[in-house]
Amino acid sequence: MRMEIRLCKQCYEGTHDNPEKTAITRDMVSYAETIREYKDLIGLDQLYITRVSEGEPGGGESLPAVAASIENDRIVLTDTQLTMEDDDGNMLVYSEPEDILEILSRNLDQINERTRQDVSVEVSEESASILGI
């Protein structure tokens, strides 16, 4: 299985003046970096973290999937998404931050079950509220 988290570089850096989204985006990256470090424990082949700048074409660098939505009769590419590809080539794409955080936290829970090390990630109040922790 391969995973790729694609996120807005400006949201991560905090230049969009949306502190809540910045906190959640940084938490997603913290989760992903920790999962990538222990990926072998849960049978994950690869986890890519891709930061895209505003105006760059959509799509991940490693897993070719693009999430989009319709806003005011226009198609809008999603700047944050988690794409998962299983061993059979099936792709799942999640674009809601709540879903992304939930999936990443479940992966981290699986890692915690398979190691004696503490691999917990400290998250912001915003992410903790979403995850109910």
C-alpha cells in the first residue's frame, strides 16, 4: 500500500492568515512524518508528503489522483488530500481534513499497537477537537 498526503504549502507555512487551517495542516504533516518513520510496522510501502504552492496544477506527485469539488458552478481542485493505493491498484482519495486526520490517527494507533516505543504525536486544539481527544 502507498499513501500520499498533498497539502497547500501556504497553509502549512501560515501565510493564508487562517491559524486554524495552519494548525490542522501542520498536524497532518506531523502524523504523516511519524507514520512514514514506522511504516514497515503496518505494511505501508511508501508515504509521500507533497506540498503544493498556490496556482500549481492539482494532483499528487506520486499517486495520480485529484480531488475536486463544485463551488458556484465551477470546478475547484482541492489543495489538501490524502490518496491511498492498495496492492491491487485501487485508489481512495480523501479531501476533508476531518477524514484525513482520522485516517492518519488510526494508522498511528496501529503502529502504537505494534511497538513498545511511544509514537504519539502532539496535536493542536483544533485537531484534538476534530478527533475527539
